[in-house]
Amino acid sequence: MPSVMEGSEGGEEGESFRYEEMEDDNVSPTDLSELLKEGTKESHDRAENTQFVKDFLKGRIKKELFKLATAALYFTYAALEEEMDRNKDNPVFAPLYFPLELHRKEALIKDVKYFYGEDWKEKIQCSEATQQYVDRIHHVGQHEPELLVAHAYTRYMGDLSGGQVLKKVAQRALKLPSTEEGIQFYVFENISNAQQFKQLYRARLNALDLDRNCKERIVEEANRAFRFNMQVFDELDKIGRTLTEEAQDGGFPVHDGKGDLRKCPYYAAKQGQAAPGCPYHTAVALARQPIVQLILAACVAVAAGAAAWYVM
């Protein structure tokens, strides 16, 4: 699921995010980390107040929609990390190259494989909004590598901040395994302390040899990255409104006794298990039995007699 971006520190599920950064007395207002933080606050607010993100934080995330969001993340990070690898020796980006600690593509492959199966490549596709985001990342990486800083900052710092809250919400709402299958994207095995790593990352940002004009272009590109993310959020929200077979709170599908029995919330999770069937279908099947029909008829006759006696 696209993550909430850098600058957002998470609270409990359903709470709004807050800007709570550890103070650094050595930071200057002209440092790139400060320019990015201040220059993207408005974009932060807009992104975190999209309907998709607000619903997600309340646990109202549909599994099918979460799968689509995971696929969107796969295409986004595949493009981002391809361009980061391309520019790993470029001095305008090299200090921010942390493949072991940050790269998410392999984790996302595990997630899409969990949701879509071994043939996941044939089952997922890049959406229109995601493709626009991907195209911009490739353009920047190949023609304006200094702007790649903005996309890396926006994504990875967000994953280490608000993304950790989304991980917990998704795990609870979708009843995902405690072993973290399906949410490997949010698991940074090689970062023992996220806050300390973010401080290191900001220090590297501030050490980049960039003039004021270049820094302003990076801030502008970071805001553009937020807009791309919001377009993906809006696209997912529109799709989500068409997925009526699942409850908004990430619970069981709603079943009215019609159509595919497998969509019934009481359907056995695994074929072959001796689990109870759907109460609706069980009741219908029982009602068709002759002995049950005879008993029901007798009950109706008794009830009718009692009613007649009462009104006399």
C-alpha cells in the first residue's frame, strides 16, 4: 500500500500522524533536509488526508485493494531502484545509495507472490497512475539524476515513518499472518533503529554538494512525487468503491445467500476441512427435507390454533 511519507510519525490505529522529529542543533534552515521538510509540509497534509489513506488508517481496507496497492508499489520501486543502481556512482546521488538497508523490490516480490501466487507476473499490471509515476522516475534517473534524491527521500523516509503504522493496521484489518507474510515491504531487516538511520540519511542529504537552485528543484520534485502518490491513492479509492463484495472494515465478505458459496463468510477456509458451512445454505438444505417440512407444518398448525384460541 503506498506509504505515508517522510515527516509523519505514527501513533495508534486511527490516529492522525504528527510531525515529531528529533531536534538536531546542527541543522541549518538552508540544509536540504530542512528545505525538504518545510517545503513539503503542505503536500504531506494533502496526501495524508486523501480518502484512501484516511480509510486505511481506520482499518477500512479491502484485501483486493491492498493487493492492487502492493502491485503498484512493486512497479514503483522496481523503477526507482533500477535508476538508483544506474546512478550509484554519480556524486549527486551516491551518498544516498543504501541498497542493503533500503531497497524494497525483493520484499515486494515476496508480497505479490503471497497475494497472487507463483504466477504473479502474469496476474499484475501497472495501472495508469502508477505508470505515470514510473515514467517520471525513469526520466529523472536518466536525464536529471540529482532529482532522484527527491524520489528516494519521499519514498524511503516515509516507509520508515508512517509506513510502520500502516503495516500494523494492515496486519490487523486483513488478518494477515503474525509471521508478516504480505507485509514484507514494511520490514527493514537491516535497520536496527529507524530513527537513527533517518538521522544518518538526513546528514547525507545535507552533505550533498548542491547549490541553492538545485536544492529548490529537488524540493519541487519531492512535491511532484507527492502528487504522483496522491494520484495513485485517488485511483485506488475509485477502484475500492467498485469492490462491493467486501466489508469496508477489512472484515469478511458480505454474503446474501446467492451466487458463489465461496464468498460466504462462513465458508471453510480450506477445502477438505470439517468446518461448518454457511448458516443460510444449511437452513435452506434442511428445509427441503420431508421430515423437516412435516415438523414445520405441524408447528404452523399448532401456532395457528393457538392464535385462533387467543382471539376468540
